Amino acid sequence: MTRLRILPVLLVLCGSAFATGLVFAGSSGTAATVLVVFLALAGVNSPLIFPRSTGAREAQRSSAVDGRPVVFWRPGCTYCIRLRIRLGRSAGRLHWVNIWRDPAGAAAVRAANGGNETVPTVVVAGRPHTNPDPEWVRAQLSSSA
């Protein structure tokens, strides 16, 4: 199991243990809040939120063949989560690259953003677009079909 898959489990377990301690200390309201925060962090870092990531080179090759955009993202990025949620089921048709797991992906993002690892960076027809509007991304996906 990779670190990315273990982190959400650890967050749930630690949050549960911490919340249990607070309940026994008589702070059930604080315990509920702490548990919700830990569950939210686990959800944000869960591999279930994003479609399966591929390597940058594989995603770029596939994109050249099928014309679908490549999305460079990283776990915990609120803008990436916003993009993923707003794309809905269409997100599965994009090529996703986790820049924390793929050094070539991180290098591609730095090259597109003046040395910064700003995500989401969406590459459409070889041109990078930093933090684009989700509706624009959906339109690009429709035009590539």
C-alpha cells in the first residue's frame, strides 16, 4: 500500500482516537468537531476523490492520440478538488497526473508556471492553462470527443 493510500486511514484512526479521548474528558461537542475535521482531511487526501493518476509521459502520449486534456494536480489542493467536483463524471475522461508522485509531471508544471508548482494546470493541445474554469475544461473535453 502506498503512502497516499495509508494517509487517509491514519487520519481517520487518529481522529477517532483523539475524539474518543475528548468524549471521555466530557467534551463531546469538541470531539464531534475534531472528528469531522479529521474525516474531511482524510477525504481530501483520499485516492477515491480523483481518477487514477498516470505518469506525465504516458498522459501526454495518450492525450496526443485521443485529444483529451491532461490535468496536473496534487493531493490536498482545494482548487484541484473544486475542479474535480465541478467536472463530475466527466473527470474520468481526463488524464490526471499527480505531481507529488511523478517528478516529470512536477517538472512540466514548473516549466508552464515560471518555476512554480501551481495546480491544477490543464494542458489542452499542448498549451498549459493554470487553474482554468471547470466549465471551460468541460468544453475542451467535449470538443476533443
